[in-house]
Amino acid sequence: MTNEWVVVSLGGSLIVPPEGIATDFLKRFSELLHTLINEGYRFVLVTGGGATARSYQEAARDVTELSAEDLDWLGIHSTRLNAHLIRTVLRDIAYPRIITNPQDDILPDDALVLVGAGWKPGWSTDYDAAMLAQRLGAKRMVNLSNIEYVHAEDPHEHPNAKRWERMSWHELRGVIGNEWSPGLHAPFDPIAAKLCETAGIEVAILSADDFENVGKALRGQPFKGTVVKD
């Protein structure tokens, strides 16, 4: 039994893609987590906003001019709705309160699964996850989305773009830059990357399409995707 904390930044597009709530993903992800809990792992799951956030942001934009803070709050509350969905799906193993303040919320020592969401404007859920990893002393963070590897350019537009299986934080910054903004399309939040580098947290970036591969990443085994560490 490992009793190891693994922090997962769970892309909102996995929970709520444009076509609606991904019930098949939720079922399979729940089954995988139950298996890993029985193996002795513990998880922090921090949810993104997905299509829910984008729908609300686009609707509000159609009616009025929005500030960056307006957009952020719509996104934050969307992440919280998604977090409640995840917590409900995992109600037999998840702590009943959603973690919305990664600095000050209580993190029970005996919890098996903690579910977190957006905190406040100016911070991404990647950053919230990184803060929780630092508080809990977790040395591994897994970023699950629809991105298979970190590429030098968008692989949909540049099929032959360079990809990394292992990369340094310096190399990652060369791809994602140093600043974050609401709705940023990047494999990882640049501000969260700085925190992970400082705290010595290794980050795995991979697609959630292959659940066998996801299981390997969550266990800390070799997987298909990108590992970021120095």
C-alpha cells in the first residue's frame, strides 16, 4: 500500500466536451480510481470548466462587454459545477466538500479523494492543483486533457511538429510562455509551471483517451505522453 497522494488536473473538456456531459468517460474514470484506491493511492482531482465555461462566457459576451474578471468568474463557477459532478460520481470515496481555496481549505488526513475547483480570478485550475500538491507534499502531478504530448506547435496544424516525451521546465516555457490569461490554450499553465519547478513537482501531460495509459501515469509508471522535470 503506497498511501501516496497523486494530484490530477482534470481538463474540463473531458468532463463536458461540446457535445455534452461525457458519461462514458465518467464511468470509466470512476472505475479506474476505485481500482487505484484499492491499491493504496489517494487522489486530488481539480476540475476545469470545459464547454460549460465557454458556453457561459460566449453567451455573456453576446449580450454585453466583459472584463477579464467577468470571464474568470464565469469559468470559476463552471469548474465548481464540474467538481460537484465529479464528487457526486465518486460519492462513496470522495470527501464531501469541494476544495475551492487551495491555500486555506481543510485537507483531511484520512481522505481518499479530494475534489477541487477554481479559486479566484487570475489563477487557473492547473495552478490550484499545483498549490494543493505543494501543501500535501505530493511529488507528482498528472495533467489529463485531450493533448497526447507537448508539441512545439499545434499538431493539428503542423502534423510534423516536434514533440517531447521528456522535457525541462526551460523547454516547456519556450512552448507556453510565462503568462496566463482566461481561456489560454496551452498544455499547462505557465504560472503553475513556475510553482511546480520551484516545489520540485514532476508533471505528466497526457491524453485521457487510453485508460490503460492513464492508469500507468497515475501509478508513476512509464506512459505515453510528456514528463516535465529538471
